[in-house]
Amino acid sequence: MSSANASSDLSSEMEVDAFRRLFPLRFHERHLLESTCPDARKLGKARDTTLALGTIASADGSALAKIGCTTTLAAIKMEVMTPTTESPDEGCIAIDFHMQPICSPIVRPSKPADAAPVISKQLSNTILRHAIFWHDLLQGAILGQWESCLDGLFGNDIYCLDADGALFDAALLAAVAAFSHCGMLPIPENGVPYRSLKTRLSALAKSFDEIIIPH
């Protein structure tokens, strides 16, 4: 009996998924008429959100964010670089959003996801607009004689593990959490690391209420 019920449930789920793909407008109109979301939430109820820091031991900063079923993983690697003449007081933040075929059936191995570069650009614009200068990321003493000749490069890669809507929200949450978790590179002085420095939690805007899109 349980096997028959499982087969019936699977068949029903496949029928619903087929209807959603063939008639997306009618599918969502039906849920709107019932004041529910496709995942059975009421329209005014937000998805459950979870966040875990330090999920990748080899990264300088990392975070796993989950909003509903949408799951994103952010990892940061930092490097010391020579500052540019145009902005000698600033470091560099490079942000990339990746969508692999494992995250969604609509992402194909032979074709990059159309949403990935769009979300990468949105993340870069949002974070760079709220980020502060590199020298303000340091706590305590600035780096003595290194202050005028070193800057930092943050490479923040965000990977979508499961795409189920609200991609930008989940990616932004993971990216900002990874920045708050990362530690500064130890600066060598005569071959010995000078110190291990940590970022302040205020390295990015304390509130993103004005830029996080409600879902």
C-alpha cells in the first residue's frame, strides 16, 4: 500500500511540475487566487532563512546562505597587491556569481546561465556602493611602513547550489556574511607575519534593508 501511495504522489508531483512548465501564467494565477505561493506559503510570509559561517576551511572567509530551498555558497580569497595610481587608498573587490547545471534543470552544461552575469553585476554594484575604503577595514594600527605600498584584493566567488527563486537575495546574504567572516592576510615583516587582523562587521553597510528585494 505504501508503495502505491508513493507512486501516486510522484505521479501527482510530476503532473503539477508539467503544468507549471507548460502553463506558467495559469499556474501562478491559480496560486494568487488562493493567496498562496507555489511552496504553500501565505503571500505575506517570508521564506525560512538560515546562514552558516566558515563552511570552507581553505577560504579566507566563507558563508552558506539558504532562503527557502535556494542555497548559495560564498568563498573569499585575499591577496596582497600593489595599489593603483588612480585609487591608492582603496583595495579591489572582484565578485563573480556562478550557476552550474546541478543547481537547476534549466541550466545546461553547454550554455552559461543567462541570470549569472546579471546577478554578478547587481552584486558588484550593490557591495561596491556600500563598501568602505581598504584602510578602514583594518583594526588597530595600520601597517607601518607597509601602509603606503600595499593594498588588498578580495576575490568573492558565490556559487548557486540550488536555484528556487530569490537568487539575488541569497547571493547577497552569502557574500556579505563571507566578508564579515574573513580575516586579513598576515603581512610579512622580515619574513615573519606582522599580525593577523580581522575585519570589522561594519566593513559593509550595517543595514541592507533598502536594497534587499522582498520575496
